[in-house]
Amino acid sequence: MTTTPDGSAAGLTVEGLTVAYRTARGEAAAVTGMSFHVAPGETYGLVGESGCGKTTLSRALGRHLPPNGAVTSGRVRLDGVDVLDLAPADLRKWRATSLAVVHQDAGSSLDPTMRVGPQLAEILRLRGLSRAGAREEVPRMLARVRLPDPASIARRYPHQLSGGQQQRVVIAAALTARPRLLVLDEPTTGLDATVEREILDLIWMLRAEIGAAVVLISHDLGLVGRLCDRVGVLYGGHLVEEGNARDVLAAPRHPYTSALLAAVPRLGESRHARRLAAISGHPPAAGENVAGCPFAPRCALADGLCARTLPRLEAAGTRHEVRCHHSDRLYHPSSAVDVQTPARLRDDPGLSPTAADPAPELLQIRGLTRKYGRTTVVDDVSLSIGHGQVLGLVGESGSGKTTLARAVAGLGPRGTGTISLDGHALPASLRRRDARTRRRVQMVFQSPDASLNPSHTVRTILARALHTLRGSVSPQELAARADLDGHLLDSRPDRLSGGQKQRVAIARAFAGEPDLVVCDEPVSALDVSVQAGVLQLLSDQQRATGTSYLFISHDLAVVGYLADRVAVMYRGQIVDEGPAGRVLQGPHHPYTASLVAASLARLGEPTEQDTGMVQPGRPTGPGCRFAPRCPRRIDGLCDSENPPVRTEGGDHTVRCHLGIGDLPRRAVPVTIGVAPGATEEKEDPSA
Amino acid sequence: MNAVTLPVRHATRPRFRVALGVGVVIVVFWAVVAVLWPHLAPYDPELQDPLHRFVPPGAGHLLGTDQFGRDTLSRMLAGARPVLQVAPPATALAVIAGTLVGLIAGTHGGLVDEIVMRVLDAVVVFPAIIAAVLLVALSGRSVTILVLVIAGSFVPIVARSVRAATLVEREKAYVEAARLRGEPSWSLMLREILPNVVTTVLVEATSRFGDAIFAAATLSFLGLGQPPGSPDWGASVSDNRLWLQLAPWTVLAPALAIASLVVGMALVADSLRGRWEAS
Amino acid sequence: MRRFLLRRLAATPLTLLAVSVLVFTATELIPGDVARTILGREASDATVARLRIQLGLDRPVATRYADWLEGFVTGRWGDSTLLRVPVRDLVLTRLGDSLLLGALAFVLLVPVALTLGLVAGVNHDHPVDRILSVSGLTLGAIPEFVTGVILLVVFAVKLRWFPASAQAPEGAALATRLGHLLLPALSLVLLCTGYVARHVRASTVAAVESPYARATELRGFTRGQMVRRHVLRNSTIPATSALGVQLQFLLGGLVAVELLFNYPGIGALLLQSATEKDLPTLQASAMVLGVLYMLIVLAADVAYRLLDPRIRLGAVAS
């Protein structure tokens, strides 16, 4: 370990940091006794769910807490400088020279009324450059973050850039000085999978170049594991586990880390093969002070000791520490959490509809087109869903997947094309659907907060649905089927956690025994530990009632877990559709391949899939819509002629100019790629 | 994902409580005066005393007398009633009508909304004061006309706020869920949306009440208020302004009375808005 | 943006038409016979009948409206029945005087309101902000004629710094005229400052607490630099629409202020023609004020959209 002249370690050292907020109910600690060290050039990942204190920590590192927050004890040192001791003028100088912070939602960290160039130039001027020098340097800064045509980017306003481009600009701004500490606070949350991949690649490349201590804060354990050298897991304001990324992810020693890993569906894993291990309850709210171990209320291993005494952070291996009284009882995630998987689920043929056994069709969509103004959002889409089948629909934001789903439910703009249910035409407008049809098609929405009327109790919400949909059970029974505690019936939604709200929304959708439930990103707003429970509920409800789902998500693994068939949507068109396993495995569309790669590949390994920038705007001319970003593009063909729809194995269709034999595919079955030897195989064009 | 939920400083800060308290005391004071002034006024406000015209404030007449020798204090106390006869019914009318219009336009959307909003736009663009001058001058002075004119000019304001709030709610998933299961539109409007725009309605009600007092006072100043001869504050300012140099107290007393009532109401409205919108 | 402009411009004549219908209908609502009202109770029935024909009151409402509208558009506004002078000269002269008063008030209002709002917003939740916010709120709630009276008593009666009448002697220099107009303008400014400052404060607070302002501080800029470079523009742009609203209030406030300060503007003319039932003057001054209102609303809308690059360059639907 290198040291600074005064003897302390180089890099970032946090010692016993405690941050508290003044609230109406007194002081509430958001971060308690946090200690960790990040060497220069090292990447340290901090993982945690909402309310665990990670945002507070990131703000404390830059000494930029909100007015009612304060560091009550502990130190933050960077290369020997005590950050919390700096006088205001020195703090400014320290921030200008040593600190760089990149936040979630880059768009909002840029002044919306100022062009990108001047915003960057202003930072360069602060670093002492002349006006002309700054102007000259700006394009170089933008080129450094691999933005094409930097001169044109510099002339644009932030809103004229895509989310990924905005994030690159913010990273460029962060790197104007040679920072000693780079804090990345959820830098890719809200970005599409392929764009996220590009940004992470960029960070990976730059981190070696700048040699700073990097702190990456994220809710995504897999992402942190792929990018970081070391990982710290936060829960309830405490560091509960810390160690080398590979060790923590391969052999977690804290029940929370272990449960978190077991709660995430892995790519290619199906609900027919494994039950997700949901963690009961929900994370403590920010500032909720608990005596004892914060995870105890949700922990399978907890006993009286855990409830009374907060465990100390103790060594559990080489550079691996864990804060648990019972870490010796936990070795492998599956042994501790995966116990509830009923064996019969694994290979019960009746429960897993296969391609060889096509279910009779419930929903048929033919040539559906929907426009917002002059923009075609859904373009001539045809799809069908069988009885008792789950169709997963994946695509990035703006692909039209939500518009398509809403059209099935009878919401959104009108357009052309037909939808039929059991062979009978389904009117496009909700007003013209009769009571019986409305009862048959219901929907679960994305945002748990907006899904439920804040003025009604859960009982009223369910009773209204039972009344209008002519359900035959009581609200209590309906709630019980969704694993909701009876005592919640008389609460209003603001007393419910996100997961509970979504359970109420699911119960409501099932009030009238529907044939088809449209699920629009039902788990994307939930914390990872809660998401598993809701996915499991959806899966159980499906199994119990035989209802069909149109299930939408941007997360390939989630879709793959729940769906029997998967459709991939790109810019309004279905480019790939077929049985879940075959779509994920290939041969599949190059875009599907890029989605699979984005969720699996290890960083720092340039892949063939080097996609270009997402260009704003929609090409309306002929040619494949994916062509501008496609690594397999055939110049002169893909950009000028519409691709044909190719059929593979009878019921798998791909919209591509490449022949089935030339389509990308994965060499080995897909699973998550952290453990050694797992899955970083490149696509094999020859297969 | 990961909504940053930092604990926010609590909404009920002391300044809200102080402002609310001061405001409530002022408004309640004038409300009591409006009812009980016959017992509080030292003189009959209409009693003319030609021998004691323009008496400066002093022992006999605390706030002096006017050109007819009428007691300024008594007239000021009596003047609370006309304003408070007009403002509450006008506000109630405007809030009820505006809320209904806003709810209907916002819930239905489409053509209904388009037509309602274009009509409201035209009305809003037409300056309320001009409308008031036109209507009151031409159709005669009466409490009813005054209430209708003030209410009418506030309806578009209330309707627009309620419509805006309704549009926000209408897009939320809980309303779409209700539409999906086939709730009729009156049920969407009254059962689903109305409870969630109540804050907006309450904020509008308090703000419009202050504005109604303002409008009633201004109209009576312009000579468009209640029938002549009433001790109306606005009218008193207007009548006595000719003797401003000679007897400024005759103008200042009703002016300060208006000022205190509107300021009191503004303090109440602002504090309540801060509290409701934070919750 | 271009589409927005075209749509707004296309909508303007329609709204004006609506205004004209309102003005015409309102003047039609006069209870009793207009001719009788004008001539008084003693006039003979024959005289009244002659005036009715002269005024065209015997023809259908739609015809009279069409004639009246055509006359207004082509500039034939008729003669004042009260002052016996051409309405057009009368209304336009009075309008000019009112605009002078309004312009003075506006010129005073903008810098004062922006400064107060910015100072309050940058220091939000400090005592400075509380004092400014409560006083802005208080002043904005008081009718302009009440503040006018207080200003008059203090500055014209007690201190004698300013004249009590807003009307300068005939042929006075502009500076003298403005001196006479200062008190009435001030009472309008006091009415509007609170509202505009409140909006500026709100958008300033939003800008100061925004992620981009926070990012600026984290990059090592001082708070002053952050306010100058990022907060100023972001907080004043939304204020343009608040200014538009206040300009309308200002125009409405003219009626009371002109009456209080004996200033012969268009507001006073409107009031006088209404109480004296001088229909041609009343219709013309109401229409002129209506048009002025429309233009102000339009200008504020367009200015706001031109200033904000997100709307100008089409990221946000207008």
C-alpha cells in the first residue's frame, strides 16, 4: 500500500463515518460507522437497495450533504487530506482539483438553458485555461469520452442529446481535472441495457487512464460485481459485507448478500426450473433506527442475539469481512435460501408448455399500427398468445412495447390493425368493449405509487374491482390470494411498501377472473429483494388460474424467467419472436444478441458487438431499423431494403437479412457471468 | 428505481404557524365585527352632525368624523358587513362551478375539454374588471349582481387549476385501472379523481376568497358596489378622497381596514397552501 | 415552435371575435330602452323613436352586431354621446396616456421584482427570505387604490414630495409628467411586485436546488459563480409568463388608480362611459382594452417560448 508523506494511506479512506439527518422526529442516522479504503486505481463498489444510505454516503464523500444532514462522527481522507476539516475556500479548491462526481440521470446535471460546449468551457476556465484555450480543449474532452463529431455535440443543448450522450458529457466534465476520487452514483440507472453497456465500457477504459480511487454506487449487484475490484454491501446504513468482488458474489458470507443473489433471476433461467427466493418484508426506511442487526427482521438465521446486538464486522476470509453473528452457518446461497423449491416443479411436463405443444390461441394481433402525432410507435405488429401462455415482450425505452400493451388493454391512441380474443374482434377503444370483455382483459401497471387511488383503502380498492368486474370472492380472500396480510385491508396506499402496493394491484387485476393480464413492467420500480416476491406471485397466480400474460420488461432475465415465449421489439417492430429458450439462445436477431451480450459480458473485453450511438429520431425510410447499430450490417442491403422475416424451427421468427445459419447464437447455455468459467463466450458466427 | 428519499425538513415551520395565527385572528376579528358591529360602534354610522364635521381623531371621536360629521370609527366597523356579505357567497359559487367545470373538462378530455377550454380562454382574456364595469354599470347595483360578477370572473381560474390537477390524476394508473374495469365517467370523476384534487380545490377556495374581498372592495371603490349610502369601505375611500388633504383619517381608516382584512386572508391562504401542498 | 406561433396567431382573431361578442352582448343587456336612457324621462315618445332609428335599434340584433363590428374594424367608432366628440380620437388619446403610466409602472416593476425574487430564492429559508416573502405577499394582497391612498397621505399630504394629482399641467415636459405619474405607478408596482417576485423566488429555489446547480458546486465553483452562471437564466425564464399575467393585472388596476389620482386614462374613460351610459365610447374602450390584453398574453407566451431552448428547439410540446 502506498502512503502519503504524513504516513496515511494514499487513496480514499473512510473511518467510522456516521451521517445523521435532523427530522421532525429527532435525529435519524442514515449511515452508521462506515469504514472502508479505496486505493488509487482501484474500483470499489457499494451496493444497496433504496434507503440503505448509499446516496447519503456519496454526498458525504463530496461533503455536500443537504442542510439538515451532518456528519456526526468519523473521517473522510483522500491522499491524507481530511476532507471534513477543510475550510470553505480549501474545500472548493479540493473539489475543483481532486473530486469528480457523476450522478444518476445525467440530463439533470447539465444546465438545460446552456449549450454543452460553454458548460464544459466554464469548468476548464475554472482550472485556469484561457477563453481560447478552453474553446480548443472542449472537442478534445468530448472525443476522450468517445463522442462522435465533438464539434457538433458542443453546439447542442443537453436536451438535444440522447441519455447515453448526456452521460458521456457529464463524465467528460468530471474528468477535466485529474481527479483523485471519482464517485459514480448509479451512473447507468435509467439507461437502456445496450447504452448502459457502452457507458460501463467507457468507465472501464478510463479508470486505468486516470488512476483515481473510484467509488461506484449501485443497486445492481451483478453490475458492481462485473466492474469492481472490491465490493461493500450496504444494508440499513451499515456495511454488512466487504471483500473482493469475485469472493463476495461467488461465496457471500452475509445472509442478505446471499439472499439478494438468490432473488435475482439469472438469464436463461425459467420459473419452471427454479422458484425465486423472495426475501420477506422490506428494507428499513432511510433513518429508521434499529437496535441489533438491521437485517434480523427479514433473516432466516436470525435469533434473539441478532435482535439485541449489532454484530461487528469480522474477517471471514482473505480481505473479506462480514457483519453477522451466524456467518459460519452460511456457505452457499442455494443451501440457505433455495430450500423452498418444490422438486415437482422442475420437471412436471404439464406445467411447462413447450413449442411442440402449441396452446390454442387466446389473443391474436394482426398488423397493429399506433402513432403519436406523426411518429409511428407501433409499426404493423402481429403477435399471438395462447391460452395459459406467458408472452414476454422486451425492448428498450421508446421501442413501442408499452404502447402495444396498452393497445391490447384498450388504452392509448387509436390506429389500424386488429386484435381478437378467442376469435372475436376486440374493439380498440375501451368504451366499445362490453362488460364481459373488459372483465377478461385486465392490466398491472408499472408504477406502484400511481396504481392505487391514494384516497381509498385497500379494501375499497379491491371491493370496487370485485363489484365492477363481478368477482365472486370477498376482498379478504382476494388479498389473501396475493399473500397480503389481512390487517393491510384498512390501510391507504401511502402506508404500504412498493411491493405490497404491487401485490394489491395484482390482486385487483385478478378480481374478475381474467383470461389475459397485461403486465407493463410490473417489477421495474421495485427493489431487487422485493421484486422476486412479486415475480413469484405473478408466476403462482398464473399457475393457479391458467391466465395468459402479456408481460413487458426491459430486463431480459426477468422476461426469460417468466415467459414461455419471448418477443423482442425494436423501434416499433417485432424483430425476434419464439420460444423463450430459443430466442435467448439463438440463432437470434443481432439486436437480441446485443441485449444478451449487454446483460452478460464481462467488462473490458471489447466484443464484436460494438454498437454505434443510438441516433435520436426514427428512420422512416426503407431498410432495417437496426442497421445503423448492427455489427453484422451488409452495406448496400440492410440500409436500403426491408429485411425478410425468416422462420427457424417452425415457430421462431427473425426479421433479418442474414440467413438462419448466419444469425448470431450463443455457444453454451446462458447463465449469469460472474463465477469463474461461466459465460463470457463470444458469439460464434460460424455455428 | 432508487428514488432518493432524503428526509426533508418538516413542513410546519414556526413561520407558518405564526402567519396562520395572525391571519386567523384578523379574519375572525372582522367576521365578528361584521355580525356584532351595532353593539360595538360608539355612534350610529349614519348619524350626521353638521356641527362636528372633519373633527380630527381625539377623545370624542377616536378616528375623527367626515364631511357630514359621521363617526369614522363607527363607519369603519359597519363597513365590514357589506364586504363579508359578498365575498363568501361569490367564492363558494365560483369554487363549486369551477370545480365541476374543471373536473368535467379534465376527466372527459377530447372535444369536450377543447370546447370548454376555448370558452374559458376567451373569458379569461377578457379582463375581469372590464366585464365587471360593463355588467354592474349597465344592470344596476345589487348584492346579487356583485356576487355573480365576482363569481363569474373567478370560475375560469378555478376551473383551470382543477382541470390541470385532474389531467395529472387522469393519466395515473389507478384511473386507467378504473376505466379498464368499466367504471362510468361520473364515478371516475367523483369517486376516483375528486378525492385526489381536493387539495387543489381547497387552495383555490382560500386564494379566491382573498381575491373576492379584493374585488368587492375595488368594485365598491369604483362606485359599482352596493347601493349608495352603505358604509362600504371602498365607497368610503372613494367618497372621502376629495377631502384627502383636509381629513386624511376619513380615507385612511377604511383603507387600512381593507388592507388588514386582505392581508389577514392572504396570510391564512398562504399558510394553508404551504401546509396542504406539503402533505 | 413555428407551428405554435402559427396556431397562436390563428387563434387570436377568434378570441377577439369572442371578446367583441361579449362587449356587444354586455352593452345590449342594459335594462330598459337605451334611447330613453340617453334622452331622459322628460323626452317625448317621438324624440325617443327618432333616436331609436338613428341608433339603429329597430333592426335585428345580428345585423346591428355585424354593422358595429365592421365599424369597429374599419375605424368608424362613432361619436361620444356624452362628450360629443369622435370616439376614436378620444379613446386613442386616453389610451396613450394610460400606456405612459403603464409603461412607467412596468419599467419600475421588472428590476425590483426580479431582484427581490432572486435575493429571496438564493437565501431561501433564511430570515431575509421570510421578510421578503411575507412583505411581498402582504403588499400583493392590498388593492391598488388602498396603497395609493396610503402613498398619497404619506408622500403628497404629509411630506409634500409629490403632487397629489397625476395630471401634469398642459404642455409640461416629459420629466414633469413622469414625476406626476410616480405615485400612481408606484401603487401599481406594489400590487404586482409580490406576485412576480414570488414566481422568481420559486424558480430560483428550484434552480438552486437542481442537480445541475449541485453539480456546479461539486466541481468547485463558488455559490456566487453558480448563481450568476446557472441560476439567473433558469429562474428568470419562467418569470416571463408571470410578468405577462401581471401586465394584465396592471392594466386592470389602471381603472382604480386613474380614478384615485384623477388621471384621464382609458380606465377612467371606461368607467365614466359605463356609469354615464355612453355606449359608443364604452364599446370602443372595452374593445381596445380587450385587444391590448390579448396582445400582452400573446407576447408573454411567445417570449417565454423563445427564451427557453428546450421549447424553442422542440423537446417539450408547446
